[in-house]
Amino acid sequence: MKRLSLIPVFMFLTIACEDEKDDVTSAANCATIMAELDAANEAFETSMSKADCNKVIEKAEALVNCMPEGDEKNEMKSDLDEIRGVCSLL
């Protein structure tokens, strides 16, 4: 009987560890996307081309999707709207 009562504890720990792995993976993916966004932004600043501007939008959208809810995500959404406005002028 004692062994059966330990099963829920082990299940909880397993699920909690999986959630932590997901958080770490998500943070790593966000960091990669941020680096790609920085590179796309540098390319756009050099060329000022519509194609590079669209690449910035693509990477910024990916970053917004990766970010947790909160003020930073809302600010990034606002920045994304401004980037779209600039690209539409090209």
C-alpha cells in the first residue's frame, strides 16, 4: 500500500521536470530568434531593402510568439506594428 502512495509523488516530479525542460528549451529558442532578429535588423539597416525589412518582420513575429505574456511582449507587439509601417513605405 505504501508503494502505491508514492506513485503520485513520482508522477508529479516527472511532470514538473518536463515543464522545466520545456521552459529551458523555449528560452533557448527565444535567444536564437533574438540573435536572428538582430542579424536581420543589421542587414536591413545596411540595405534598406523591402526583402530585408520583411525578414525583420518575420523574425519579430517569431519572437513575439515565443515571448511570455507581459509588458515586454506588449511593447514588442507595438514595435512590430511600427516596423510594418516602415516596410509598407518601401
